[in-house]
Amino acid sequence: MRFLIPGLLLMLAPAFAQTKVGVVNFQRALLETAEIKKASAELEAKYKPRQAELEKIRKEIEDLQQKLQSLAGKLTPQAESEMNFQLQRKQRDYQRLSEDLQSDVDEERNEILTRAGQRMREIINKLAEEKGLDVIIDVGNTLYFKPALDLTQEATAAYDKAYPVK
């Protein structure tokens, strides 16, 4: 029995030696596609007015805070109370709008990345078939690989070819 296991390993060694491997930086390949670059620019443009509104409210909050500090002790209790109320309302508005904006951006970004991620997986599968690879590993989980095995740029180029930006 002791001789059987080493002999079995010797017979299996050539099978493992013939395994063809590729490596891809999935995230970089995806983020460098023309589709994702275009979608990112469109997303930024779409939400720019809301971002500007948030910036305007943030400035109003700062102005109210400065005004309260500079007029401390000079205002009537009623005037100070009104200014504090305005400040709290602006802070609530800012918080609510900020959370809504972040939620909307995250939701849309996730939809875009999910769709593009599925497409990229299809592209990587096609690359593996074309190159006769047995496995493609994401670089994020790889400790070492030869640069010749890196398919990241090929994956991005193949994606852009399969899904051209209009």
C-alpha cells in the first residue's frame, strides 16, 4: 500500500503539469471598459445638480453656524431660538438629501456593475475557450503569477469589442 500512493501521484503529475492557467484583474478589466467609463461620466452628470444642492445647503449651514457664533449674547432668546431651529432644519434636510442621493447613486451604480460584471464573465469564459485555458484566476486572490498569464487588457478589449459604446 505504501508504494501504491507515490506511484499514483507520479501518474497524476503529468495531468497537473498540463493545466493551462490565465490570470485576470477582474475589477480593473471591468472598470477600464468604455461602457463603464461612459456610465460613470453619465452618472456624475446626472447627479451633479443634486450634489450642487447639497453643497448649497452645507454652505448655508456653515453661514448659520458662523452667524450664531458671532452674534452670541447679542440676540434675544427668541431670535437665537429661531436661528437654532433654522440650523437644525437645514442639518436635517442636508442629512436626508445626502442619504437619498447616496442611496440613488449606489443603486444605479450597482445595477450598472452587475450587468457589466455578468457580461465580463461571459467575455472571460470566451477568452478561456479561445486560448484553451483550463482555469482563469482573479489576480486579487493570487500571490504570484507570470505577467504573460495576465489577460486583463485582453478581457477589456474583448468586452469593448463585444459591447461597443454608442
